[in-house]
Amino acid sequence: MHKHEEEHEKLVKTTVYLEEEVLEALDEFKEKYSKETGQRWSRGAVVRLALSEFFARQGRIL
């Protein structure tokens, strides 16, 4: 598998219900990461990053 292919794993659409405060925080972080990286971040990308870090702390690398 090429590096480019590894970076873009298949995503599966799902629905998650979140509190308004969480959505506001996601929007804050997507703006922050977008400015820091120069790339556009979405709420979904921020959620994937947060989940990746959560699972890593649990000893599981996804």
C-alpha cells in the first residue's frame, strides 16, 4: 500500500448526537487547526483526531 493510500482510509458515515457546547468546541478547534496547518479541517476530522488520541491513551492505536 502506498503512503498516500494509508493516509486516506475509507470513512463510514454515521450519526452521533452531541450537545450544543460540544459542537461549538468542535467548531473552535476546526478553526484553530485550519489556521495552524493551512488546511481546511471539518468537524468530522476533529472528532477523528480526538477519538484517535483517546484510543491511543487506552493503548490502542487505530
